[in-house]
Amino acid sequence: MVEFSTAAAQVAALPGIEKRPSLTRQATELQRAVAAKAAPAVIADLARGLASELLAAYPAPLAPKQAPDLTRGAGLYAQACASCHGARGDGDGPAAAGMDPAPIAFTDAARARERSLFGLYQVIEQGLDGTAMPAFLHLPTQDRWSLAFYIGTLSQGEAAARRGERLWKRDAELRGQFPNLETLTRTTPADLARNIGPSRADNLMAYLRRSPGVLTDDRGASLAFARSRLAATVQAYAAGDRRAAMNLALSTYLDGIEPFEPAIAARDRSLLARIESAMGEFRARIGRGAPVDGVRSQATLIEGLFDEAEGALAPAQADMAPAFVGAFTILLREGLEALLIVVAMIAFLKKAERQDVLTYVHGGWIAALVAGMLTWLAATFLIRIGGAQRELTEGFGALFAAAVLTSVGIWMHGKSQADAWQRYIREKLSRALSRKSAWFLFLLAFVVVYREVFETILFFAALWNRDTAGAVLAGMGAAAITRA
């Protein structure tokens, strides 16, 4: 504390500004409080006050320009930090033996509560005199932030983050305390605990540090994840890991772009087509083992398309009409796909005079709607569904429905002659549509409808925000009326 207060007193040597006398006075007061062994709370308040005044007088970047990529941060940690701080951040890495002072254990919850992300970033950038901690100025700024955010998650587990996510989503007052990334980077869990209590503060910080994207503008920074995935793809390919590069390239589109397809299409459909084409070529080059420069040049082209997309998604462009059109189009398209199949099943059963099994068909699509609502609740509050999981669910659902419809088509084709069909209806149908086959109809109706409900929910999640909620609801209502 003495060393720190002495360093703080050096503000007198800073370039002259009007506030320098005030800063010098605050630094001197802090130095005297330390020398007098004042209460820790008093010294902490003096130090924070001086820090705030310094940052106001000499502005410095306090937050990343876009949401950090924690996957990137984890990779950087494994490469540059784990040898000393340990793979899990316990301070027990293989190179830690004999170090004096020993590497910090990032999993120490008590110390982590007093540590801000901005403080972590500063140490990563500048190193720490008197220790083995070097400066990482060679890393790009965004990488340093990604590393700081990842380290900030090591003291709290996923369970705490899930509790924090539920807290964040149901408490509007808490959301108001974190209007942007800068607030998050400067706030320590201990600061927050004084307002909401230690347990709630730990949980909320665990969530926000893992999900910094919730503090960025829903539209202006919407492609930050896609950009980070694109950069990671090029890096993996350049390192010779083609398989990882292909997976990352798929994630770039499925997780970074596809959720925003309706919004982009509503504003500039040709731009969406160009992005899809460019991403397809990007994956093709990786798949055929093209030179690294060729993959990198394609990534540069895609970055330019992302710039155009972010311009189209910017707040100035985000009027209500695109949100309405997007919601209307999605619900109408997805609903019609399922509706046509269900209506065909109902019409067939009515023509065959088997109204007694209609309840199974109706039960199937109603159960699918209920399951879709439960899926939305689970995806919102319990788990996170990525692009790959979404595509697998849709794909398996489509394959199952296709197999069922093909078998039904073959079955109906075998009875295609009019006389044979009439004879079959009269003599066989009562036995063919048994209780077992009625449950099969229930399952078919369920799968067909659930697949469309699942996709619709995920698209609406991308469209929905505070500004467009009314337009999205109006689009949903208009689509429902049109279908009816």
C-alpha cells in the first residue's frame, strides 16, 4: 500500500491541466491515509475516487470496441498464461515452481471480487514490475480484452453464470446499472456487492463476463461474434488445422450470421445473397486446401460484406417496417410448411371417413406447440442452443418427416387404381388405421410442426429487442390472420 500510494503521488509530474492541483491533493491525502494506517474502506474510497478523477482528466480506452471473444481468450490463455497460472487458473502451472512472488491464482474468489476487467487488461498490457509477469503489447487490443474477459471468468463456474443470466433477464433495474461494456470493465464484484449483495453480485458478474455481447447494441454490434469466428478460422487454417478451420467457418455463418438473416433480408436481400455466396466460397477454399493467402483474401472480402451488413443493421436503419416484414414472413412461411402437411392428413382422414382418429393428428400439432414453448423457455433460461444444434434438430426432423411421407406416398401409390382404392377403403381401412397407426399419425404431426416451431422461435429471438417488439408482435399477428 505504501508503494502504491507513492506511485499515485506521481500525478504531480503529469502534463499540466486545470485539474492537476485537485489530483495532487487527492494523491497526497491517499498517501497520508496509508501512512496513518487508516481503515481499509477509507483507503479504498480514496483510491477509487482518485482513479475516477484521473480517468476523467486523462481519458484512456476503458472497454473494447466490440464484445470480446472468450473462445479466443481461452486459446490465448492456454498458449501464454497456463504454464505459470495453471490450466484452470489455480496458480500451479509447471513454470510456477520457485517463482517469487508466486503466480496469482485466478480462481481465488476473494481476490477476484476486488479485481476489475480493466485492471486485468492493464496488467496484460503493461506487465507487472517485480514479478515474472511480462507485458503483452504484441497482442492486438481486442485479443488483450478477450484474454482479460476469459481470466475474469475463472473464479466463478457455469452454474453461477446460469443463475446470473436468470437474474439479468428478470430484473430491469439491474440491467439499467450496466448500460455498456465500459461499466462492466470498471466494476468489480465487490463494488456491485455493496448494492445488491455478494451472492447476487458474484452470479451476475459470472454471467456478464461470459456474455459481454448482451451489453452491446443489438444491431450495431450484432456481427461481432461472426467477425471473431472469421478471424479464428483464418488463424486455425494458417496453423495447418483444416478440420478446426472448417468447424469455425461453419460456426461463423450458423452462429454469427444466420440468426440475423431475417433482419438483413428485410433491409437488403441482395446483400444477404452475397454474404451466403462468399461464405460458401470461403468454406470451399478451406475444404480443397487452397493457399493460406487465398483463404485470407476471401476472409477480407467477407469482412467488407459484414461492414455493409452492420450498416444496414445500424440503429438509423432499424425502423419498424423491416421488423414487421421479417416477423410476418417467418411465421407465414414456417407456418404454411407445417400447415399444408397437417391439412393434407386431416383431409385424407375425412375423405376416408375416419374422423375418429382426427384427435391424434390434432393432439400431435398441439403437443408440438407446447413443446416449442418449452423449448423457448429452456433456450432462454437454462441452455444455449448454437447454430450446429439448431441445424441438426431441423435436419433430423426433416429427414424423419421425409421418410414418413415417402412411405405414406408409396403406400398410397400401391392403391392408386380407382377400383382397387375404393375396394381398399371399404374393406381394409378400418383395420389399417388401428390404434397403433393412429399414434403414428400423432408422431408425424408432432415432428412436422415442432420442426417449424423450433426454427421460428430461434429466428424471432434474433429479431426481438426493446425497439422492435411492437413491430414483431404485429407481424406475428398479421401472419396468423393471413394463415387463418
